[in-house]
Amino acid sequence: MSTATTTAPAAPAAPRAAKPLPPISWRAPIAYAVIGLLSLVFFALLPAGGQQTTFRLSTANDFFQIEPITVSSTGAALFLSILALLLAGLSFWAARDRRKVGIWLPIVFGVLVVFAFLSWAGAGKAAIPLTGLLQGSLFLAVPLVFGALSGVLCERVGIINIAIEGQLLAGAFLAAVVASLTSSAYAGLVAAPIAGALVGVLLVIFSVKYWVNQIIVGVVLNVLVVGVTSYLYSTVLTEDPGTWNTRTPLPVLEIPVLSQIPVVGPVLFRQTLLVYIMYVVVALLQVFLFRSRWGLRLRAVGEHPKAADTVGIKVNATRVRNTILGGAVAGLGGAFFTVAAGLAFGKEMTGGKGFIALAAMILGRWNPVGALVAALLFGFSDNLQTVLGIVGTPIPSQIMLMTPYVVTIFAVAGLVGRVRPPAAEGIPYVK
Amino acid sequence: MTQQAMPDDAGTPVVPPTAAPPSHTEQATEPPAGQTILRQMLESSWLVSLLAIVAALVLGGVLIAAADPEVQQAATYLFARPSDFFEAVWSAVFGAYSALFQGAVVNFSAPDLQRALRPLTETMTVSTPLILAGLGLGIGFRAGLFNIGAQGQIILGGIFAGFIGFTFSLPPGLHLLLAVLGAALGGAIWASIAGVLKARTGAHEVIVTIMLNNIAVYLVAYLLTTTAFQRPGSSNPISPPIPGSATFPLVLGQGFRLHLGFLLALLAAVGVWWLMERSTLGFRFRAVGENPHAARTAGISVAWVTVWVMAIAGALAGLGGAAQVLGTEKVLTAGVAASFGFDAITVALLGRSRPLGTVLAGLLFGALRAGGFAMQARTGTPIDIVLVVQSLIVLFIAAPPLVRAIFRLPTPGGPTRAERHAARRRARATSSTTPTTQEAGA
């Protein structure tokens, strides 16, 4: 599989031209072209013309109001699909010349196709609330972002974290209980990371001390957390919900001035404290993971623990600390399900979001900002399904719900380029 | 990761505890025979498995006691009358576990023998899909593939079995055979997606199978809204009932739910044993699992093995779906797989990926599940405690050193107590200040 990319190790003096070039990968351009053509045929050419699609952009308390935009649905879809096909052509040209295209191309391409889809799906229906769509997307992406960041931390240090789901659920549980006991949502926000960190402790004890396969530990810890939280929910929490499991919603904090910018303001700055913490955590991780001594050591341990050990880094101690930290990050994300969403705790309420977070981490190539973008993508498709359900859509909801998983499979199968996990992940370090 | 796909002592062949002599008996000072046998028993992985179950049940008991209102009541005056507290703990834990046992094995309070043994047949019924899916996952684990997708493969098996079952009308035996084969095919196709992607592009099977699980859940939910699958005249997501010609015959008559699917599971276990231990194909699977690089050097196509392993694992999980749809439920619903696919992972791990172990582990988890319902009905202890016990069992099983440390068992291959004492004496004689190497090795 990797024969084409390996080069002879003992040929540093050979002229560069002698090195055989790797074969051109046409996979991505072909995929863009196919998706663009599908968009053109199904959203622009096949539907009957003459219908209008309306996008609503403003909310009530912005600085100024933007009028809802109304376009001809087939016309807009045609325009957007052709733009998407032009991008596909650009991608072909870049692939032929062996140029690298930036990360902007898939993003812009995706936005174009999504809008083509929206103008088809909203044809002749009620206006599509674009601000609400984006705001909800960001909101739904919160647990995915925290979960994916937890995965980034753990896997970069060499521990596979399948237990993200369990960490989210533990965080959701403890956040709800503590918030309910203290009648303070913020206390719940403090408690959530502790629960996640505890799951992280179990994960790291079994992987570092007992060398148990990390995927096994992760899978089993997920079951354990489901069992413990469901059991406590069915006994203690349901016996006296008034004390243990009252709804304690986290208030929405509007950032003055910024929140009144049309479109951007409500989406980014009319959220709960958890979302603002998320911005900070993503930024901090992105900087410190790649620009600090801590980050360098962490990555060294995940890529080549022996080399790290040789220069005096304590491999297992680093793994223990950062896996627990990762657990805490995921636990904080768990607070989304209860205090941030304003719900009481329910059995298995994370509903597989931890696994989606795992996928987001891989799509984001083990990179905090990449994970953020991928998580937003999942949040968007999740929310799109809800919004289109309200507006009314020609597609069955189950198919819509399936889409992010199909996209993930395409992504891990190498459509977005080969992803490479940290080299030493999953391998216990034995001196 | 592929080399480390199993807990560290899972690779030891399953042998009776007295068969294989441990290495230290080769030493000159032969300990008495009785002591050797005792020591071999203490070192056996079966004992560790048993103690892991005990430890998990004890921890589960702690949770049962902690959530019991009477225990909480008695704990408020623990120091005034500790006996009350311990009585409350005992009655809560014993009550729950005895209800679990009676719901899973033998019901002592039943009026006749038939009803007394009914719980045991329920256990066998519930364990059928667990065994079938667990066998498939076990093959994957031994070939170094971590297939989490049994859930989706069971669902696909259920979809195929159900569709063949309620759409066509065929003669009895043939109809059942076709439906069962269809289920195996459905599971195999679904699993092969992950296998092909892994073989061709290197996509990690854990992620792909997790995604395929979710897709399968929505796929069956969607199909049950279409005219081809939905029961005519019903607005619920439920298929038409499976006709008698396509259902598994009952083994013990109308009084019991136990159907031929259980025997199919046992047959499958024998088949998997033959495949893995006696066939060339199984040898290749194991070779790839042990060391893919060495296997490739030896001329085995790793990609080909990956696809085959996934297909066979998927076929077995698909049979598990058939057992549900054609045997236990006799209808296709969105909840066809319940949580069998995830439980099957723990079953395969507990069974150390061996057919016999998987059957026993499947029966144990089937018993926990069947008994869990009885326990919930009788003592009000939620069935969720079963999940806790199951996961703790697997955690303990996966970490034998932990169990050995809890129960202070000797380490296999390590020095016996007499040898340790001798070593210590020698160390003292040579006035060495550092601890003995043997102790560090233990």
C-alpha cells in the first residue's frame, strides 16, 4: 500500500530529479466532479423551475436588518453547481501539476453544494432561517468539539481514546447532579470535567499499567459508564428527581456589541458560557500543542516514545497526565447535554456523539482546529436535518441522519487525503 | 495495534490446568506434586476468569447496596447499630442476586419442573445472538481486526432474513434455509465494506464499523417506513409477521421460546473451531493476527485475509440477526439488534476469542440478561446493573495482573514462595542491598 511513498534510506546524495515521483492521486478531483455533477443534475436540472427559495438572515435585535433573500431555486442551484464544477476543474488542474490545494477548496466546495442543496430543498417552502441554522449547528457541535479535542490530546500522546462517549456521558451525569444539588448550573460546569477525568484515569490505568488493548478498555469503559449512570438514574435520580435531577439550564450570555452584528453576532456571540470556553480551549490547544514545550513533549511521546525517553521525558507519566486532561476536556463537553442544553439527565443521553467526535478528530487529522471544523460539519448536518424537518423537505429524515456517517466513511477511506495517526498510538510503552 | 489486539495472556491456548507444566518446574528442586497442582490451578487463566466474575459481582453488589433505600436508612445510624446496616446490605445484595440466578438458571419457587427449568431455556434463547456475533468478532480479534460492527451486521442480517421471510412464500424447509443464508449474506456484505476499505485504503476498521453501525440503525428505521417492509395497515415501524415456513422450529415445544437457532449457534461454534484450528484459511487468519509483516513475507495476502475475516465475521453476526428475526421475535423491528452487537464484543473478549470460551461467555451474559429482567421485576433492581457487572468482568479479565493482585495469586512462570524465600536468603548471604531480580521480575 505504501510502497510508492517509501524511498531508499541511503540515497541522500542522489540528485533530486532521480527520485521517482509518486503517482498522481485522482481520487479527490474525481470525487469533486462526481458530487458537483450530482448537484447539477439533481438540484438544478431535474426539478421543475419557477419556484422561489427564501433565506432569512437577520434576527430581531441586530444593528440593522437585512432583507430576506429570495432567489429562483433552480437558477441559484444552477449557478452554485457550476461554480462547484469549476472548483472541481481547478482541482484536476492542480492534481495534474502536482500542486497542493489549500484546505479552503473542500470548504468552499462544500458550502457551494450545501447552498445548492438548500435552494432545492427550500423551493416553494417557508423561508430557511440561515442564522438559526448556523447558531444551532454551532450549539450541536459543542460536545463533538470537546470530545474531538479530548481525542486529539489522548491520541497525540499515544493513548487511543474510544471512551470519549463514556467521558461525555459521565460529564453529563455529574454536571446534572451537581447543578441540581447546588441549584447552580456553573457548579455543574465545574463538576463535569471531574467525571470525565475519572473515566480518563481508568482508561490510562488499564492501558499504561496493565497494557490492556486500549480499544478494548475504551469500549468496555463506555459500557461501564452507561451501566453506572443508568443504574443510578433508575434508582437514586428517579426516586427523588427534585433533589438530584432538576433541570438547571446554563444562561445564554450575550456579548455586548459583538452579538448584534448581523448573522455573525447571533451565531458566535449569543451562546452559553460553555461555547465561549470552547473557543478558548480550541485556541489554547492549537497554540500550545504545536508551539510549547508541553506540546512538543506530548507529541514526541505519541510519535516515538523511545526517543522521548532517551532525552529524558517520562513517557508513561506524560501519558497519564495528558490522558486524564483529555478525559476532563471530554467531561466538560458532557455538560452540554444537561446544563447547557437545559435538560435533566436521561439514560444514555449522549446517543453515540462520542463516536462522532472520534470521527471528527480523524477528519480533522488529529489537529484542534481541524477537529473544530469537522465537528462543525457534523453539527451542521445534524441541525440541517432538524431545520429542514420544520421547513418541510422531500428527503426522509433517516436518510438525512445517515449522511454524516456516510461522509465520515468516505473521509477515512482517503477521499480527503490519507490521514496518518500518531505513530505510537495504542502501543504500551515498556522500557 | 494489530499485534496487541488481545489481552496479554489471551494468546495462551485453552488447556486443562494440569496439562501444561509451567516453566519453573524444570528446576532442580522439585516441589511436592500436590503443591505443583495447586499452583498450576492458581496460575490458570480459568481461575482468573472465575475470580474476575467474583470481583465484578462484589463491586456490582456495592452499587446495589449503595442505591438501596433501606441500606441508606440503616447507614444513617451505622455506628449506633452496625448489624442493621449489614443486614440491610445482605438482604439487598442477596435478594437481587438470587432473583437474578432464579431468573437465569432454575426457578426454585416454580410449581413444576417444566416451569422451574424455563429460565435456563430463556438464557439459552437470549444467548443465541450473543454467541453467533461473538464467534464472528472472535475471528476478527484473532486476525488482528477490531470489528465493532456486529451491531450493524446483526441489523443487516435481520433485514435480509426478514425480507426473505415475509415477502416470499416457499416450502417450509427451503424458505427457512434461504432466509438464514440471506441473513448471513447481508451481514457479510455489510462487514465486507469495512474489510474492503481497510484492505484497499487502510481506513481504520474501528471507525468504519462504528459508522456502519449508525448507518444500519437509520437504514432499518427508513426501510420500515417503506411499503416493501412496513406491515400493511400499520403506521408503526414494524414488518409483517414472519410466516411459519421461515421461522426456526421450537426445540422444546410451545411452552418454551428456545428455538433451533441455539443449536445453529453451537454448530457455528464447532465450525469456527474447525476453521481456526484445522483449516489453512484459519491458519492464515491467525498468522496475520500474530504478525502481519511476517505473514506477508510468508506469502499470505494480508488484504485478502482482511476481507475474508470481515466477511465471515459479518456472516456469523448476520446469523445472529436471523436468530432474532426468525426465531425469538418472529418480526422485524427497528430494535432488532437491541444491544447484542455491543454485548457480543464483551462476550468475545471474555471468551478470549475461542469458540468454547465464546459459547460459555455468551451463556453467562445471556443468563445475566435473562436474569436481569427477572431481577428487575422481582426486587426492583434496575437491569442496568447487569451492564456494570458485564463491563467489570471484561475489565478484570483483560487485566489478569490486577485480579492476581486483588486475590494475591502467584504470577504464572514467576517464582514460588519457597523460591522467593530462598532467593532472599541468598541475597542476604551475599549482602546485596538491592532487591532480588526475581522479585523485580515478579
